[in-house]
Amino acid sequence: MSAEEIVWVFNGPNGRFPSGVFPDRAAAEAWIARGSLSGTLTAYPLGVGVYEWAVGKGYFKVKQDSHRSPEFVQDFSTASLQHCHYESGRNMEAEDNPEARYSATGD
């Protein structure tokens, strides 16, 4: 997702809605660390829905008509978006591999 404009969205493990949206990963990680927060930080493309993004990138193939329904599209998510998991303010991927903190998951 390097050429696209993105925002970083943080969701707590039990949250129904995001608890933070940031213009860059560094600001998000500083906020997560400061609050000792747990959850997932995900990079979302601006100006396009995740469903359209995944279909356009070839990460998701529409195989049945129900995959085009509003119910499917409104609940769609994909692990192909760049994301990181945090526990008590720490990036869990970086715990085992210091380089993971800066590696991209997805595109």
C-alpha cells in the first residue's frame, strides 16, 4: 500500500468501533505505547472501500453473487491490509523479530 494514501486505525480487542485514527504509523504507535493499549493497528486506504481495494488488488475473488451483496460488503475485512497486533502497548510481531516492526504485511 505504499503508493496509496492511508490512515492507521486502531481497534481494541473488544471495541465495536475504532478508538483512534492516525495519519502515520509512528503517531499511532506512540499513542498505543503511551496508553499501554492492546489491539490491532491497521493501514486503511483512503477514498476506497476495503472490499473494492481487495478485489482491485486481486486479494479477494468474487465467486458467488452473495459476495456482491450489501451485507457482505459492509462486513468485509481482509488480512491483506498492513496490520500489527499489540499487547500492553508492545508490538507483538516486534517482540520476536525487531525488524518486523517496520516490515509490511500485505501489499
